[in-house]
Amino acid sequence: MKKILLLILLLNAQFSHAQNYNCLNSEIQQFYANSKGYLRYISVDSVRAIGADTVYYPYKTTRLTWTLLDTNRGSWVGSNVIKKANGMFLFNTAWNDTIFINTQAEPGDTWIFYDDTSTRSYMATLVNVDTMSFLGILDSVKRIKITAYAGGVINTTDTISRFEILLSKNNGFVQNFDLYLFPYHNPTTPVYSSDIDPYLHEFSGYSGPITLSDFIFSVVDYHIPTKLEIFDFNEGDVFISSYTDIEYCALNSNYKIAYDSITDKVVLSPYHTQYTVYRTSKYTTVPNGPGARTYSIYSSSYVIDADTSILPGFETLPESVDAFAFAWYYWPKDTANCRNGPLYKHKNIVTFEGCEFHTEYKAGFPLISGQNSFGCYTCPPDFGAICSCEKRTNLLFSQKGGIPCGTRPLMTIGIKETPVKSTFLLSPNPANSILKISSPDKISTVIIYSIMGQVALQQTFSAREVSIDVSQLPAGLYFAKINEMVMAKFMKQ
């Protein structure tokens, strides 16, 4: 019986190609990536009916580049998309022109895909209709091939002639390319330029000519991660990063190597984990002018909370943020230890007056814990071209789960990467009224947390053995955070 139902489903999919397909889905957010991990998404802000037409308004984006200031603020599928009653979709482009996709076409049908004012034009052909499974969903899919023409003759040297669109009946685009900036050149100056798409250029390293690996985007199983997914570490994990800083109009430049060691991990609940991180940083300052190079070393310990909430910035991708803004990438299913790649990057898209681009990589613990700073400063006119403002951070080395990745710096800092913790003894455990804490080291602070992470008690001391009255606490499991470093569990009866 199951085989018969599956056969019926396949036959229906095969002979239903004339049915209306829908390019956009206003109810879901779909993510796409190219072969280099550049992540894009389709999200429809609103839909309205105008006569017999349906108009989709995708998210807006600011495209401020060296050569193109787009005031229409179109997404990669267009500033707005019109669905006609006959199944034809019209996508507005950055060049004040239109792309046409016939969702009711049958195999062999050909139509004008794009025709601008230059000698170039592009035709679309529905190659076939097939049944495909993507993201675990079985659906009917139309394969649309693009053919480039120059002066009315097929242009076989144009890479776009190898572009294909996969359109799912019920889930929209399975594979697509940037419709809004297509064909990636100004109609009056048909020359490919990396300036046309700053996002593709900065995240994928595209600099022309057109390549399939850069421009073809396929749907991927991505979801916005939580802090628990991001901070997926254990005690003993190490992250070493470098940080360069040239700012204040090149008055000085700084170079830092930061060693972050996970010294403690406490699972407070299935939804909440706390990490203690020991950081040692070595700063090198090189003055711009007379003076000697200086060095300084700082060490500190801090606590990071990981729960099911989402860090600010993960809800948007670079194309959906305004100018002068940042956005994160993150790939939860990437199990590699090297957190240094396109899916872990965020970028300042705009060029500040007198300042250069600067990049920050979400590579390792220092950055995702928010310890880094951002900024590019507008330089006084009298400094002219010598003014340079840049911040750059890179992961040099990581060791996660005992597996090393990257290159360990030759510089040593004279301390163990994972410091030996002092021994704190809690008694009695379980406690009824008085909880005693003793240690070979002096105890300065004790904070008692409930299982939900709420502060129940907080006291300061200056002794190696202290007593805390816990008689008023309800019975249950608690955590004592000692000297801002060590977390210990105890039961209250």
C-alpha cells in the first residue's frame, strides 16, 4: 500500500508541472549558502493584493558601496516582487529593470528572463520537472536554465549561461542566485565589478570574473543559534587569538595575544550553563613616532552564562542590517574546532570617511563573549591619506575536546593555560542551617545561586574559613560561586 501511495505521489508530481508554483513563502524564513559558506536568507516582511496581483515586500537592506548607493534597499530577490494571476513572477532589480520567472511553464517552454538596454539579454528555459527531497521534504521541483545572449547570439563564454534555478512547488526556491543585482554589471557599462555586490565580495572573496561557486546559493538547514549552541565548550578548552588595533589616526598601534582557558563548567539546568574563563593577555604597543615599544600583561577571570536565549545580532544577516552596523554568522552544525571562517564572520559593510574597512572574526572565546570592541574613527581632514583606523581579530589556535586546531603562537606568557584551581571544601553537604567553606587560599566573595540562576545570598569575607547562614533558603540544589572563579554545588535540606 505504501509503494502504491508513493507511486501516485510521484506521478502527480510528474504531471502537475502546469500547476501554479510559488517563488516566495510569506510564512517562513529560508536560508541559503554558496559553496564558500556565504549565508543569505529570504524573509518576506509583508504581502498585499493590488487588483489581481499579489505584491511581496522582502526585507530591506542598505547597499552602500564604492560605486553603488542603492536607495531602493532591495533584498537579493528584489526590492519588491509581483505575482501575476497567470503565475508569472516579476522581480525588480537594482537597475530599474525586471526579471521574469514563469512558474506555470511546462518542460521546453522558453521566455525572456532579463533584457536590459545593453546588447546582452538572457532567456529562461524550463528543462524538466522532477521530484526531489531537500531538508527532509519530498516535493515537485522545476529546473530552470538561464541562457546568455550577446547581440542576439548565444554567448557561451558568459558564465551566467550555466546558472540554474530550482523551484519547489510548495517551498519556493531550492537553488537561486542574486536576482536583484543580476546580471552584476551596470547596463551602460557591461563590465563585471566586485563593487557591485559588497557582501559577496567581502564574505566570499569574490573579485570577478563570475564563478558558479560564488553566485549559486542552495537552501540549507540553518537556524538562529542559542547561547548554549554557541558556547559548546568544556573545562580545559583553550582559545588563543590575536588582535591588532590601529586607531586614533595612527597615533599608535597595538597588538594583543589573548589566551582564554575554560577553567570550570557548571550545568545549572538543561537550559542554563555557566563557564569560568581565565584570560591572560599580552599587549604590545608600537608608538607612531619617537619612543620605545612597550609590553604589558594582564590576567583576569570572568564568568559567561549560556542559556537558550539568542545573542543580539544573530537575528539578522549582513544584508538585512543598516549602514554602520554589524551582523554575525554562525553555523550550529559545524563541528570543526577552527572557529575561523565565513560562517563565523561579521563585517562592517560601509566605508567611513577617512577610514578603511575593518573585520572582526567570531573566532574563539574572546569574541563571542563580547570582550572585543568595535569602532572606526572619522579622521580630521588635515591628516589626509595617512589616517588609518583598523581593528582586526583572528583565531590563532584552539584546543577543544583535546583536539588542537590552528597554529600555537611562539610567544609564551609564563603561566599555565589552564590554572590549577584552589581546593574549596563545603561542609556539611547537605547543609541545614550553616554552610562552612574552607580553602588554603583567602576567601573574598561568596555568591549563592539557585538552580534557576537567581542570586539567593551574597557575602564578602577575608578569611580562609567562613560560615554562611543558609537556614532561610528553601530546600533544594544550590551553587556557591567563590572568589568569582570557582562554582561548587551543595544541597540545602
